[in-house]
Amino acid sequence: MGAREREMEKGLVSIDRWGDGSQAYFLTHLHTDHTSGLSSKWSRGTLFCSATSAELLSTKFPDFDLSLIRVLEVGVTQLVLLRSPSSGSEVRLLVTPIDAHHCPGAVMYLFRGEFGCVLHTGDFRWEIMNERAVMAKKTFMDALEGSKIDILYLDNTYCHPSFSFPTREVASQQVIDIINSNPDHEVIIGIDTLGKEDLLLHISQALGMKIWVWPERLKTMHLLKLNSNFTTNTSLTRVRAVPRYSLTHETLSSLNTFHPTIGILPSGLPWRSKFLEKTPAAVAAATNLNDKTPLTKLHQYAFSVQYSDHSCFSEIQEFIRTFRPSKAAGLVSSSSYCINPRYYFSHLYENHHIRDVSCKDFRSKLDRKFEYEQRDNFVCKREKLSSLGGRVGAIRKGKLGAKIAEGEESEHLIL
Ligand SMILES: [Zn+2]
């Protein structure tokens, strides 16, 4: 059977999907948009994940049946035996979890077997000069043993040329520079319930002070053994990490009536809709695709820094160029901003001549469509965001800052 026809039989494995009908379930990482359907009452089958995810899972879902978790060591190939739903014969599945360098515990999965070779990235960042990516690449090459990837399921969150941002090391320094240049200000930084720990740690070490986090976040820091740099005591620090949804224009304005405060939003997204005034000039600036300034002052109190845990366009390109899959599919399709990787990268696929027909024409049409949609969506989604912000704000007040999953990590969903 040719590589192009090979696919894994349905009913064998699910990755970040939690419905009925699979023999093995694989979790890439614990961001909310990857655990929808998973709960403390999980009983559908064995769940495979990294050791860090297993630890975090039991705090996220306190009554989870731990006997259903099977921990896979990152970088190590393991054999999983399954049974073909159609023929009943044994299926030998080789699985290698590989560091995704996204958030704590995040892995990509490389599957190999009679069905061929399938790579699922989950969410990933491919900073090729970073030693973790160098290690991941070596693990890939060793595990592949010369075989090619038949199907790549790819994190295409930023699969458009307009998404260009610096390494996280550079972006971290930008955040520190902002804080240092505002010595008399309190600082709030918008984060999710998991992720961006390296950024916060870097800030804490550079400034020589602890960072405030909310109590549930401190529990996570304890689990990750990072708690010595964090506190829930506001009197110890002027830097606070707060849930991303609570970092709004309204919050900053109201905090500034008590004390000078700046807000910093670390995110790969170039848009600035959250903080901009509704003036035509502001709308034009927010939708300017050529504006790749990584550090932007959005508002008199608010800064955006392009610190992203997802790969930017050039990193996705480098990833595909390295592995040259036969086919690729984007994992994100829920937003009009998310582009099928075929449109830009089909020429890098193995056997690309077979399916590269008219992609060039299609790409230029797509670029225009993308620009129009950004402009159109900016206005209507800004309205949606305002109403969401109001609703979440109300819920938050009621729950005194307890975790609310809405908008978490789904950078592509909350524009
Ligand atoms: Zn994620």
C-alpha cells in the first residue's frame, strides 16, 4: 500500500478528543480547549499522557480514576497493543511523546505502525535555536529511523505570514524592560491557568522579587516546584499575574484611580482590539497586517508583547521543511484566522507535485480574504468581546477571582 493511502483505522486512538469509541486516549496538554469532554468521571478508557500532565490532571480533576492514567516518558518510544475494530487482529502501535515546548507537560505524539507514520503536534512552539527544540528534533530523527511522516496534524494557530514574532527569550526581556521603565507602577500581567511559567520566572529572577498569583495558580506552581518565586501576599510585590480575562481596559482604568498601574498582555496575537479606542485611526492600526512591531503600547496603561507559546509562521515553515510530510492538516479550524497549512506549505510536502495544483493562485486569494476578514471581524468581534468581558467580569466578582475557563489559551477563539 502506498504511503499516501495509509491512514490509522478509526476506533483505535483519539488525541485530545474525549468521545466514545476509541481504545486509547492521548492527551497532549491540559489547556481547556484540549480537554473539552474530559472530567473527574472519566471512564471511557486508558488515558496516555506525560508525567507532568498526569500530576496536573489529578488537581484539575480531583476524583479522576488514576488507574486509567498511563504515563509515557517523554522522548522514549513505547509499544501499545490494540485490536483492529474491523478485523479483530492485533495492532502494534509505537508511540513517542516529544517535548512540545508549549506549556508544562505538553507533548507531541509520533505514532508508527502498519498504518504508516502519523505526527500530532498538539500545540507547540518550534524555536529551532532553543536547546529543547534541538533535543526534540533529535528525538524525532531517532524515532523516525529514516521513515517519512505520512500525515502531520499541525498546530496552525499562526499559520499566516503576518504572524511573525520574536523568541520567548527576547519577548521576556521586553516585558522586563517595560516593568523597569515604570518603577513607580504596579504591574499586572494576563496569563492562563497553565503556561507562561518561564516568563514569570524570568521576570521574578530579573527583578529579584516574587510575583503574586491567585491561590489556585500557586498550587500549580507548587506542583511544578516553582513556588519559591511566587506568593499570594500582595504586600510583597508590585507585580501580579492575573487571569487573562480580567486584564481589560476597564480593570486598568479602575486600578489607576487608586494607584498607577500598567497591564501587560503576553500573546502572539498582533491585534489590539481589547484596549483600543473606537476611532477610525485606531481600527486601521489594529488591522494593519504589515505592522509587526513586537512591543506595542495599546493604551496609556496597557502593553502588548508578542510572547507566544505557539509557533509563528516561519517556525511552522521550518518544521514542515524539516519533516516533509506527505499530507498535513491543521488542528485549528474554529476561526476564520486559522489557515490550512496546505495553502502555504504544500510545496514542501513529500510528493508535493501531486497536490500543488493552483495553490499559488489560491494563496493570493486567501491573503486578500484574510485581510478583509481581519478588518470585518475586528469590528464585530470587538463587540462580542465587550459583552463577554462584562459577563465574565460579573461572574468573577461573584466567584472572587476563581478560575473561569472561558477564553483560556484559545488565542484563536477570543479575538
Ligand atoms: Zn495549548
